[in-house]
Amino acid sequence: MTAVMNESRQFTPELLEEVNRIVSLFPEGKQKSALIRVLHLAQAHFGHLDTEAMDYVARLLHLNPIEVYEVATFYSMYDTKPVGKVKLEVCRTGPCMIEGAERIIAHIEKRLGIKDGETTADGLFTLKSVECLGACGYAPMLQAGESFHEHLTEEKVDALIEEYRANPVANYMGLK
Ligand code: FES
């Protein structure tokens, strides 16, 4: 498996090696099974999954581009547009809705001056409402990077935004 040359989207040799390793975990001809993981690599490497990035992944895995588009646009963990440094993913499924997710989303929109799906002008925050994140017992909740924030209130959200504003990478390292 080799990368097509003269593309604006390219993995590094190390990433291509990792793609080959992931593909080798599946039976011959079942390389589509590697798609979820390879899309994660692509998103981490390119920042988001635009059409060129998805087409590149399709060529790498010998898939039709539509097969990649379907997966990348189905799961909320993938971003097809650029996002901010801190992505606030607020669960909007039943249990979280009952516990006030709508109120939390409206509060974040007002606080950041953006709508659901938008990014602040300074490129710091993106707000994205998503389906169940598996923390229903702690509703309402949101995910930021690798951190879950639960039993949200407007006050907790305000504090969270201030903490992330001061330290945007904290969403990948966990807030102290
Ligand atoms: S319903 Fe919100 S985490 Fe499951």
C-alpha cells in the first residue's frame, strides 16, 4: 500500500506504517474494517476531515470515496470542517435533555456568541451537540477532548470555559 504522489494531503511515513499495521489486523480484502481507526489518524494529522482528506483515506484503503464520506459524516467524533482548539460536545440525547441539556447548550451559545456547530472567531471554542456519550447517569454532560464534565450547571459551564480559555490544551490533559 503506497500513498499517491502530488496530493495536498499526505501521511508521514510513520503514519503510513501505522496504517499498514492496522490494516494487517484484519483478513485480506477486509481493509474497510480499518476505516474508523485510520480516520482518527487522519483527523489528528490534518486537523479535520475535509473532502481531500477523506479522498486520501479512500485511496489508502482502496475504498470508494462515498464509503469514507458515509462513516466520517455519521459519527460526531469526526469533524468535516475546521474546529476550535477546544471542542465542547454537549450530549443532547433523552436523559441529558430531561436533565437540562437544552438549557446548557443555550447558555454556551450565549456565553460564547456562537450557535451549535460554530466556532468562536478566535478559533478557541467549537460547540457541537452530539448523541449519547455513555454518561447518562451523570446528565447533563459534555465532552471536551478526553475529559468528561458531568452534572453540568450554568455556573459549572462558566468556570469550565474560563479554565479552558486560560489553558486550551487542558482538554487533552484533563483539568486539575
Ligand atoms: S444521554 Fe447524555 S450521556 Fe447518555
